[in-house]
Amino acid sequence: MQQCSHPHLLPLLGHYLEADSPCLVFPLMRGGSFADRLWPSEADPQRLRRLGLSESLRPLQWRERLRVLRQAVEALLYLHTPVAGGKGAVVHRDFKPENILLDAELNAYLADTGFAKMDFGSKASKQKSASNALYLTKGYLDPSISEGGSYSATTDGWAAGITMLVVLTGRSPLSIINKCEEAFDVDFDEIEAAGLADGAAGWPPRVATAIKNLVRCAPSRKSLCHPSGRKRLALTDALATLTSLTGEGGGACSGALGALEGAAPSAVPAAGYTPTPLSMQVRATRKGGEGQKSIKDNMLLAFRNLMPRLATVYAARSAEAPEGFEERINFWHRECGMRSELKAQLHSLRIWANAARHHDAERWRRDGPRDETEASQLVLAVRTAIEALER
């Protein structure tokens, strides 16, 4: 985890590893946890007071919930994605609202990586899966783990799906899909999303339906919590949907997201609190540039996740395929019959990903997407084309 660094991953500031009293030091998250804001009546009043928050917190509205979800899934997908010359793939293994912390501006930080593990495909990981499952949070655990399966990006995806359903409905995660079916007396995919949605959050029906379908939809379609492992939706695709929904219903999240409604007047900022240099740096990075930073991160992650899927499609010619991405895309088009439209789309995504990876601001301004909508539409088009090739 020391190699991991992401705007929405809680950073480790320091540690003290003496045997008698070891500790890890993280930034203080004055917004509490996502769970505190979903179920404020159940939050610990003393802890809220220590954070400088009122005991009468209001629940988050739908745009705020959606924004926190998107940021947390971005961090989770970052953990799953290996970086050349840097970190390997990491599985979080305990994704839930309690482990998503909020700063004073309601930015999300994925935390509690104590269960996180490298190399989720290893033999050792598979051998430990059944016993380790006992330590994870009930309700968010992929059923395959309790049956002896191994941890993976897919099992993290299940936890992310249950988290999305919890955020949509405000219900407890315990057997949440079954309890929804019992409450409505129909299969989950037949339940109207508007009936499931937490009324206090003001979910628009279209957004509620999109979130519900990410969790589980018709049996023939992929979803994060599909009973069949073969039908699980990739987190990359889920993130693309969350990103596109952020602008639903009147544009991006309003400025109200930056205000901690319900905060105690005497405590924001709290007396005696001085932000650390790291937290100030993180805030400066976010201010005014979070939208573009998010688009860049998503384009880089999308390219890294979509290219291996195409490599699998054209695996029969893998020995002949060039190493460079540009040459490989041209090879697939020239030698494997890949459509010209998909070739052009992949080259656009490659250029955007390169500009993001190398922090090339000039190239991003010149060649990058005009806005989040254009970026999301391109990723969706590429993903749809690849899915057609995979059938």
C-alpha cells in the first residue's frame, strides 16, 4: 500500500511501529464517514462532536451521494489497476460506506485498507479466502468467498454493488437484495427503482433506475451483483455510468456540495486544527481542477482496462502483435479485421490516456475531450464495440 497514491485514497502520513503501541497516522476526516451521512441517527454522537459536527446531521441528497460513490469507485479501480514500474494490482476486500471517509468539503477518501492484499490471483490468496471471509463485513461479502472462492476485483465489485444499493435505498446491507424482493414480492429486476429509492435523497427515477441496474438487472445482462460470476459487470463500466450520471438532472454537482450542512458553528474549522501540508496540497489539487482530473484518471483507467480485453479477443495473433499500443491497434485493424471506426476511437482514447499519464497539459488542451460527456461517450462506444467482439 505504500506505493499507492490517488486523490480519493486516504493517504498514510506516518507510522509508529513499537510493539507496545503501534499506530498509523492518517489525515483527520472532518466530514465523518459516508455511513454517518446515510444514517445520521445511528452515528456516534461523541465522535461527531469530536469532529466538530452537529448531532443532527442531515442525510445527503442524491447528487452528493452519487459524487461520493463515483470518487470511491475511482479509488477502488485505481487499486485494482497495476502501474508499470510501480504498484501491483490490489484488492480492497472491505469496500463499504463505513470505509469511505469525507473531508470538510464532502470529498470521498477510500480508507481502512487493512484487509487489502496484493496479487489477488495468487495460490496463497485462494487458500486463505474461506477463513479470511470471517473477518469481513456481513452484507457486503460476495457469496463466492464464503464458498471458498478467492478474492478478486470481481468480489470487490460485488461489495461496490451492494454499497450502491445501500446508498440508493438507505436500507441495511444484510441480505438486501432478498429483502427487497420480499418487500415487493417480485424478482429484483422487476422492482421499480423509484419504489426502492430513499425518498429523503430525492433520486430522479432515471438515475435511480441506472443505479439499480448496475447492481442487478435482467439475468441476460451484466451487473455487479449478478449471481453468475461470468455475468459480472466490470468496475470500469460501472464507473463510466456513475460518471455520466453525475451530470443528470441539471448539470454537475452544485456548489452546495462543498458546504457541511449540520456542522457545528464553533468547529468548522475546529479550534486548534491546523491542516497538514499534505492535506493543503490535496485541497489545492482539487480546487478548480477536480473535473478535468477526474476525466483524465477515467480515460487512463479505461484505456488500461479495455486494451487487455481486445488482446484477449485477438489472442490467436498475439505472437505477431507489436508491443507499442499505436502499432498494435493498427495491426488489429490491418491483420485481424477490426473495424475502422473502432480503430479511430481507440487511437483517440490512446492519445487522451497518454496525455493524462504524462501530465501533458498542452496536449490535453489540444487533443483531449471537450468535456466529460464527450469522454464518457467515447468510452461507452469502445466498450460496446468490444462487448460485441467478445460475444
